[in-house]
Amino acid sequence: MAIEGLGSSGQAATLATFTRSRLTRVSLADSRLSRLDLTEVGLDLSGALLRNIVFEHCNGSFAHFRGATLKSVRLQGCILTGSSSQEADLREVVFQDCELGEAQLSLRG
């Protein structure tokens, strides 16, 4: 499944699973996402602007946030093992009880 250009601003999602899917140019502003499993998605948010989002207990292992800007983003109890956020602007991000093993965090800003 490929999802491209989907606008889900202001939405809430709980217990969703994306399997062998690719998300491209998806807008997630002003959203609350709970218990999402994105491990087989190929989640690439390089250069994206993510604003006013809460991720709760989501699995985003190996996600790419290279050069992304995250504003007012909270990650609570998320698994981000092996994720890459090189050159990302994470100044307004709160990581609370997250697993960040082998994550590449090279920040800008």
C-alpha cells in the first residue's frame, strides 16, 4: 500500500498498523497518534515539518527524520530504535520514556 499526499491534520488514530506501506508527503499536524506500529512502513519524514503532534506508545523503529523540523512534538513511551534524525531541528521535542537504542541523533538549530 502506498499513501501519498494524505492530509490527516487534527485527527486521532489508535491501534493502527501499517504493513509494508510507504508514507509520502503525509500531513500529521495537530494530531494525536496512539499505539501505531510503523516498523514495516518505510517511514521517511526527511525534511518534513511536524507540528503539534503527540505520539503515544508508537513503534517507529528505523524511521527517518533527516533534516525535519518538529515543533511542539511529544513522544511518550515510543520505540525509535535505529531511527535517524540527523540534522533535524528537535528543539521543541519532548522524549518521555522512549527507547532510542542505536538512534542517530545529529541535531541542527
